[in-house]
Amino acid sequence: MAAFCSGAAHRYVFRFAMAALAFGAIVPLVQLSRNFPQNKSLGTVDAITKNESNMTIERNRTEAKCCQGIRCNSNKEVQSGRVGLYHIFVILVARGDFETRIFEPMWDTVLRGLQGRENECGYRVLPMSAQHPDHNFMFPVGPQSGDVLILVGFADMFTFFKKCKHVYLPGGVSCIYYNSEPGREKGAMNIRYDSVCEVWDYTRANEPIAPVVRHVPAGFLPQEATLEEMDRMVFEKVKNLDMKELKLIFIGTMTPQRKTCWEHMKVVGVKYFSGFEDVHFFGTLGLVQLGRLRNRVFLNIHNLCNLSSGPDALETVRLSQLLSAGSVVLSENANPRDVKLYDGIVFFEPNLFSDTSHWSPELRNILTNGTALAEWQLNSYRIFKKKFDPMQLMQDAGIWNSSSASSALAPPALANCSLQGR
């Protein structure tokens, strides 16, 4: 198969991208190379039908084969020329009417997890983070047969699906969609994806239908220069805990249902908290700054609060930065699979929006006993740091081993993607 960009241009752009990555920089999304095959008749976007409980992306009449996806080739195989070095593009797009920075913890998790095995597995991870919608899908290096594209978050996903079905999959490029959205009012989001090879989901509450499905929550994302410095920051925060200054903070959009529960907490919580704050902003920097605050408990409320009838998704994306900073997170109950995964990390209280007399004795104890709260906080941090290490999450999801993935459909026949001459 012909390369997607000319050899000279490819070599120039590749050296530029690798130099940027070597200095820890994100490859800038300027139009370094867009010599992709231009299909003037891409057809219509897949039809969308909606009902109360699910959304279906209907399959077109033709179905492209998936390439090999993410795989771990040995250094000997790469050096011998039997297989070639391939690229994994991790894509975060921009949207004018929506703040896509909320997906940064997911994007960062994928980058850190995959970069940890670059040399071992014979691929290069190329980060793409668009700052303007006009820059979406401007690749630093043209995708070639055997490469992998990962779109993080729902912004511009239908453009991605269309390009995958009509351009990338026929060209031997694998497409992965990392879903960022919770279920609708009636429960889990059951979407059928026929334009991508894999779907990764941030919550176990969702049950997407795709050739390969993996659950990948946002991971441990320390912002200090070293883990030692991160540990020191958390330990100092816990050491200086002042129960008299304990405050409850909610982060997110204050829907009418959430507001009802929030107002209830402000009434019944005065026994345990000296103040209440609700914050409406997203993005890594803001969450990191909040996570550094002492004497704070962060409240997780689902979109419909305790009124929803379905298996509520835990808001794992926004919580990852807080938990990475050793923060205490208090949540209403969530779907059993997320609750099990975050056991000992997030404090789940089934009766949270009842009178405090119905709260569990353990919750009432840690909100009145500084020693108990400090112990919970440190244990939560230690468990999250180990269990949610990005490379560990990738391993647990079977990212490098397709046989480890759960699948609602039989895995598709994999195309023989030739990587010779890469």
C-alpha cells in the first residue's frame, strides 16, 4: 500500500515530531503534513437513531476490516526489519461551543500508559491536542498502514467515525474511540459502533457494542516533577489537617436535580462541615489547584442525583486529578462495578441524601475524627497510586493483547497490514 505522505516529507516531519517529543513537548498542531488520500465522495455520515435508553450508530452496507491495532513488537523484530515502527496518534480535538479540557485526564492517561512501553514494543506515541477547531485532525505525520488513531472524548466524534470508515480503515489504519459520556436517564449508554475497531470506556456502567470493548478509567496523574515530591505534598496536606476548617466542595454543572441534593447537604452537613463551595470549571490545571487545598472533602453527585433509575456512572474523569492529589472524595452510590473498582479510594454512602442519622457509622466517624480521616486519606492515595497507574490500567484492559478484551461482538477479521519499509 502507498504511504500517506511522500518519503522526503515524511522523513522531515518525522524528525521534527521526534525532536519535539524528545524534549517533552506536545507536537504542535500546525499543518505539517496532510498528504492523505482525498476521497471526494465520502458518502453520508452514519445514520443516528435515538430512543429513551440507547443510541444506535447504524452500519453502512460495506464494513472495512480492522488492522492489527495496538501491538507489542519486540525490538529484535523492529531492528531486523521483519516489522516496522508504527505510530499511535492520541487525539484531543477542540470545539468552539464546548470546553474539551475536561477530557485531559483521559488523554493524559492514554499518553502516559502507552509511552511507558514505546521502546519495548516498537511504536511511537504522537500526542495531538488541538487549540482551535480548525486544527482538528491535522496530523504531524501522515498516518500509514499499521498506525493507530485514538480519539479521546465525544467532541467531533462523527467526523472521526466518517473518516475512519471511508479513509483510515480502508488504508490499514486502526481507529479507537475513547468514550467520555455517561448513560442517558434510563441507565447505561448502549451504543453500537461500527466505524471503529475498538471502544474504550471511562466507566463500567456503560455497555458499548463494538468489535472490541475495553474499560479504561482515567488514572493516577501526578503533577509534581517526581513521585517523591507528589508523596511529600500529600503527606504535608494530611499532616496539617484541621477538622475545624473542614469544607465540602462540589465540582461540576449544577443541574436542578443536583441543586436539590446540594441544598440538602448544606442543611444536614453543618454538623460536619464549616463551609460549602460549588465550583464550575474543568481542566487539568484547575483540578490540580483544587486538589492541593487542605481541609477539603469533594462531593460527587450524579447528573440526576439520587433520582435516576439506572446504573449511574461514577464521574471518574474529574475525580482522577483530585485522587491523584490525595483528596478525599465522598460520593452517592454508583453502579456496582465502579464501586468495586474504587473500593477504599472513594467513600460511597448509599444514604448520603438522607438525614445524617442514616449515614454509615464509618462516614460519621471519619468526618469527626481527624485521625480516622487522615488514615482514610493516605490509604486512598496509596491504593489509587498503585492500582490506577496508567501503564497498569492499560495492562488490566488488555491493550497490548486483544484476547484480553471483552467483546459484545465476535472480533473482526484482522487485515494483514504490511509494515515493511516503514
